[in-house]
Amino acid sequence: MFVQVIEGKVADRDGLQRQLDRWLTDLRPTAKGFLGSTGGVAADGRGVLIARFESAEDAQANSGRPEQGAWWSETEKCFDGAVQFSDSTEVDSWMAGGSDEAGFVQIMKGRGKRAELLAMDKLFEQHAAAWRPEIIGGLRVWTGPDSYVEAAYFTSEAAAREGEKKPPPAALAENMGDYEKLMEGVEFIDLPEPRMLSA
């Protein structure tokens, strides 16, 4: 899988929504290898889009289409300032991964060791159903040797906020120190109205 993470300050939310609708109807049908996307705009205007393709070659072919270039020329006008692109083929999913049924998505940008985060994922998965049933799963995209952008999918924001208040089960409590250490310096970007799309 090849993933591209797009980030920028959104100046025109309605315009961006129209452009995404246009991509869906006009460009998606001929976008080779497109697997899906997750995106949204936070309360402070930060926009994040995570697009998934079967391969880097497919993504490059899509970017090279004249109609894609024309679409992006209009779309970038919806942003205030430069837009950042991060490409990766190093992707981890946990639990059910992403879901088009999610009502709330939380983006996390952080740094850490991949092996340690994967071990924590496995530990969490053993208790998630009983402790945090509102969590559907997540997708972690490694944008550098120790940097990542992660999307966590929830049934709703209200359920996520309630879940955050629950103390961890005893089997996890002894590991919470390690988890908190892994979360140090993580930047959270909440997408209260996420837009998901699957091929």
C-alpha cells in the first residue's frame, strides 16, 4: 500500500467540500489503484487528508493526469499558504483499521519506535472490546524513521469523550506509564465531521 498524507490550513471549507465532491464524481472513476481516503477539517482550520493507493506507481500515474493537475490547481486555492505532502509505504493498522462508518476521527502526529508502538497495539487490542468499545481501529502512516501520522476511528465523538474518562483495566494499568511515555509530544487533531471514501 502507498499512502499520501496532505496537510494544510483551510481557508475555504465550502470550496474544499465542492472540490472533493467534484473529485468523487469526475476523477475517482478513472483513478487507478485508488483504495480510499480519510479527511476532514479541525476546529482551528487545519485540514488533513490521508489517501491510500495500491502502489506508488498508481499514485504517481494519478498525479500525472492532466485532469488531476487541473483539479488540484483549483483545490489548492481553498488553502491558506503552503500544503504539505508526505508519502509512505510503511503503514500499520490495528484492530479493524479504518472505517467509513466512523463518526469521529482523531489524527495523531508523533514520534516513536515502531516496534514499541506495535507491541502496545497488540496489548490494547486484547482489552479494547470491553474497555473502549467505541474505538473501531486505526491506521498509522510512518512518514520518517521515527515519525508518524495516525488516524484513530471512533463510532462518535461523544462516545470517544466518555471513553477517555474510563480507567484502564487492571491488566493494562501497569503498562499505562509506558503508554503515556509513547504519547509524549504527540499532536492531536480532531476531525468532528470526517469524510471517508473507499474504492
